[in-house]
Amino acid sequence: MTQTKMTRNFIAVFLLASLAGATATQAVESQAQDSQLSLWYEAPARNWNEALPVGNGRLGAMVFGRTDLERIQLNESSLWTGEPKPAEALVPNPPQRFREALKLFSNGKYEEALEIVKHIGGTRGGGKYQPLGDLYLELPHPMETKDGYRRSLDLKTATARVDYKFNKVDFTRETIASFPGRAIVTRLTASKPGQISFTAKLDRARDASTQALGTDGLLLRGRIGEKGLTFEARLRVVAKGGSVEAVGNTVKVKGADEVLVFVVAATNYKDPYAFGEDPAAQCQTALDAASKQSWDDLSARHLEDYQSLFNRVSLDLGGAEKAAEPTNKRIEALTAWADASKVKGYEPGAITPDPGLVTLFFQYGRYLLISSSRPGGLPANLQGIWNEFLLPPWSCNFTTDINFQMNYWPAEIANLSECAEPMFRHIENIVPASTSIAHNTFGARGWVVGHGSTPWASATVGFAGLLSWKMAPGWLCQHLMEHYRFTGDKEFLARRAYPVMKGAAQFYLDILTEAPTGSPVAGKLVTFPSCSPENAFFGPDNKREDTSYGATMDISVIRELFTNFLEAQNIIKPEGKLDSDIREEIKAVLAKLPAIPISAKTGRIQEWAEDFCELEPRHRHLSPMYGVYPGAEITSQTPALYQASGKFMEGRTEGRGGGTGWSTAWAVAVWARLGDGDRAAYWMNVLLGRYTNMNLFTQCPCGAAECGLPVNYWNRKAELVMQIDASLGAAGALPELLLQSHRRNEDGSFIVDLLPALPKSWPNGAVSGLRARGGFTVDIEWKDGKVTRYRIASSTPRSVSVSINGEMKTIQSAKL
């Protein structure tokens, strides 16, 4: 099939699917099969970083795929160390000390002010995400005798599968994590009757014990410490033919034709401030309901639920022929390319070695968000919901100076708005404790949280280095406003987003202070103390410093929040009739915020208010680029800042020897917003080749020297550990090469840009189902780098500005 014909069929399938009801699923599945949306391998996982993930937003499993002793590592999203605490449970500091420091700073006594704030700080709670345990299936099939082995994860069906032949019998294992079924289910089948025999065991390293549950099940029950969460996992085996017997802490199956293994789990987590009900009843109810269903019924409900989300977006960048190669071989080939490019650096016109792998990676990111973040549950943490360590890297917390937000970059543009609900709920949950922090430590209105949190609304707030970073509220509020812009949900904006935004705005209004005489921004309102995560600079005495004032990112976040807040007010209640006192206060402060600074020495966006020399010129954080992405303060409509941002990115990324997965995903998004698709594609390939495991999970050097930790800090020898942020972030960054909608007309309406940063290496292709601000759904087909066909639809047809092939048009959207 030619590329042109394939892309036309691709769009045609989507358009037909959108109209055909029950037939739509079949049409989309047919197209997905052509796209080969599967990860597959010819050997079992050698370690956790090669196992394949399934999840239903709350329960997660990593499937290793051995034929002799299968390991399915289990997680439950609310299983954390720590305990609920009252909202006021923070080590307090007299707010007078902070006020004294602000006064000293405004009077030009910077060093005296800094000395005070270095000794101010407080901690609330804590917690580490925990593994639930392991399900082991001991099978009579030695690995050395297996034949025709294949291990796969089908993104079309969210099914992990193992196929092999032993003694002329074909064996298959399929594992799903069903959201409607509230269970992880593994089905074992064979090509001949009576061939399935194994021993099942539930186990956990500590804090739990396992016992038989009836004649066909197991109960694992435990508690995290003396005051922590109680948790349970329950297993039940349902077999056709043969026998099933619970013996001690195992279940033995002999001579069955087909077997279903059900696993459910729960904890007594309720919210950051109180325990909930004992998990026993939750588990029993879920187990009884799931185990009464046949595989066909379970699978049908699972597919209907999952595909209602996953099938919304299709992508074709070409290169489908490489899907015939095992995924690990494709990653290895890209790693070789990345190693070579590390020496040469970026070259204009660099080709995409495997565009089909980029498509797979994008859809895998969407799969992971669906699997780790569903309504009613907790949000995706640093590892989504998948973690095997009792002492996980960075505790698997919600790190709010980039990583937590990056997890949700795909939610709106990649048509998964529902999956952001746990994030919104978490923000609302932490506000009571964060309000206490703002009042007791800063003497401020509103709420504030530092650079990380957990389900217990934990926070570490200080005034030196990264602890002085207070931009999480503003950044988190951006996601609330963006949800409204993409969905048009005015009730959400008024009832849920606006109160949270108001509190964040009040906090910043109360902590901004006037920059002293002699400062480059003298008389302007700035933050103090301030840092630019997580970089440092050389101070006037040429010593390392990490705390200053008015970091560029701080001002960008605050200006965006204030602007969004005023916009939200006008939407909810026009003509200034909502909180008019705060409205006027914000307008006055906005006029006194400094502009984004451009260095006279380098022509780049500065990182701080003063033109300091960075300690790490190629630092992993791109904090000064917040106004480019994920913000929208810097666009082609602000040409001087736009050009200075490009120079900043060249200096920050070119020749970079190290870095992280998430930093590379951020670079993809920023280069896309800057209209440089070739550089964006280059960094996408670097991400795949240098920071991606064989199971497409992305990596972060959490034990590496650049993070300031010894290699064995996490009780591991490996330097690179899994973090899900780049897997998810890339799924949000890639659509920015094909569709952008952050620029505005003079009347405030959004401009839909088609193919704003298309790489030369993706000359032909098609995408359908992406979302644009204003509530639009967009399909695009292109050939030789030009849009050949497009469709923009909305629930109510209306006028929309479209930039297409360099021409601005105004069209009427189609009806969704």
C-alpha cells in the first residue's frame, strides 16, 4: 500500500468510525492492526525494566513472561507509607521572620535577608509509594525447552500476552487490568484439554502475610508500620476442568482446560486527613463480582471501557514495516544512532530512523496515562502506578517542579481529559493543608505547596535553594484553566477551578515584594527568595549560589496565573462583577511585574533577574522556557522573546552530554513551540535511543552524580531508574509538532495551527482525534510536508481561525 493511500484510508476509517456506532470499534481496530500498535519480544523480561505494564488506574501489574516461574509484580495506587494528619500539621515558623526578610531585601540588605530565610522552613508528613506484592505462577515448562516464544503488549486491547509451545502444545497467558471489573485477571489456555497445571502464590517482602481463602483463593493482608495503612490483596482461581485446591499459602491447579486467576486489592486510604474503611469488604465485593464473569464478558467490558478512550486518536507517521522487528531490536538500533549523534550533535535535516517507533511511543504514553490515572483514584506518581521498591526513587512522589505536571501533558491535546480528574482532585485535597502553610509560615492568604507532595498532602517548605521554590500552585492552576479551554466546561471552571486559582493568586499577591534600588528590576514586584529549578549560578564573589530573587520562571508563572484568573472571572461573571476587589488588586500588581529579561551578553532569555552565569549551562531543567511551553506568553507574536528563546535552547541543549528523559521530552515540546520540527524530532529520537528502557518506560539518572547522589543511594547498582514522566510527557509533546492552538487573535479567540513544526523526516502522514483549545477536535492528512486534507469539528459548529500551509483562514467547524 502506498503512503498516500494508507493515510487516506487512515482518515477515512476515522471519519467512518465517528459516524457508525457499533461498527466504529471494528473500523478503528482494523486500522490499529495496520499500525501494529504492539510491543513484542522473543524472550521473557530479564528484570523489572523489561516487564510489561498493565493497569486500571488503581491496580497495576508488571508481567515478566517466564514459562517456568512467572512473576506478576503488583501495585495498588494508594499504598503509601505515612498516615493522615490534620491540615495544620506543619512545623510552623513565625511569619514575622519571613516579613522581616522581605523588608530587609526591599531595603537593599540582600545578604541579611538571605541569612534569615536560610533558617526558615517546615515539613508536613511524608510518605513513600509501596509495592503491593507479587503473584507467582510456578509452571512445569522449563525455559530451555520453550519453542515459538512471543511476549507482547497490545495497545489496542490493553492486554499483556505470552505465547509459546511445549511438548507440542500451544500455551497462552493473557493479562488485563479491568477498570469496570476492578481486578487484574490472567487467563491461561492451551491448545489441548487438561494441559494447564501450576501453583499460584501471593507474596510480599514484609509487613504482610498470606493464607488460604476458601478452597480456591488466597488472602494477603498487612499494615504499613504501627500507624499506617492496612491493605489487602485477594486471589481466586476459577478453572474449567481439572482441580483447584488451596494449600497453605498457595493454590494448586492440576489438569485444567482453561484457568482464570483474579486479583483484587484495596487499602483503607480515604484522603490526606483521615483513614477510610477497612479494605476487606472492598476486596470481597470486587472479587465476587469479577469472578462471576466469564473471560468473554470481562474482556468485552474491558475493551468497551478502554477503547472508548484509546481509540479517540490515531497517528500514522509511516515506517510501519519495522513493526515486524522485536521492540528491543528497534530500541537497540535507535540507541546506536543516539550514541553516534552524541558525538556529532544535532545536524539540520537529520532523519528519523524509525518513525513507526515514534508512533508506537506516542500511543504507549497515552496507554500509560489511561492505565495509571482514572477518575476516582489517585493521580499518576513519578512511576505512574508501577513500582517494585520499598525505598523507591524520590519516594515516587508528586514532584511539582515539572514531573507531576508533565505526567498530564497528554491529557487535553491527546484527547484524554477524563484521565486528568485524579490530578484535579489531588489539587483540591491538598488545599486545606497548603492554606495552613501559607498562613502559618508566610502570613499570607491563599495556599502554597513546595516542590513535591504525596497523598498525605505532605510538603517541605523552606527558603534556601530548591526549598524556596513556590511556583507549584500557579503551575498546577494552569492545568485547571487549560482543562476549561480544551473542554469548554464552564461549570468546572466556576465550581472547581476558580476557587483554587483564587487562593493561589492571593498567596502570590501577599508574598511579592519590591525589588531594591540598584537591581535591574528596581521598583518592580518580584519573588524573594527565589530559585530556578534546579540550577545554580556564580554569585558576585564567584561562589556557587542557588537562591536569588525574581527568577524568570517565577514571574512567568505568576503573570500567567493572574492573567488566567482575570480571564476566568470574565467567563464566569462578565463586567468585573466577581471578586472585584481582588480583580483590581491583581490588575495593579500585573502592571508592576518585570518583563522577561533578555541577556545583553548572549541574546538569550535570562534565567534570573540578574544576568548571572549558570553553574550548569546545559542544565536539565528548562525553567526559563516556561513561557514557551507549557505556557503561552512567548510565541511568534512576541518576536524578540521568541528569538531569544531559540538562542536559550541552543545554548542549553546543544552539545549536552547528559540529561534526563523528562528533560529531553521537555526539549521536544519547546522546540515544537519554537517552530523547529527537525530539532524536536531529533530530541524525540534521543529520548527513545538514550533514555528509554526495552519496555519503553523512560529513565532518569536518579542515582547519578548530576543529581547529587551516590550511585547506590537507592540500594541499587544501576544509575538509571524508571520515571514515567518522559513517557507521558512525550505523548503531550509530540502532538505540538502537528497541532498547536495557544496563539490568539486580537479578540482573544484561539488560532488553530496545522503542522506548525512538521519535521522534514515525516513528509507524509495523518493524525485524527487531537484536541485544540476552544473545544475543537482536529484531523489532518499531509503529503510532501503540506496539509492535503483536514477536518475541525466541535460540539456546536462555529467560526474558527486556522493557519494552514502558511495561510490564515476563517472556517466554520463541523459538527462532532
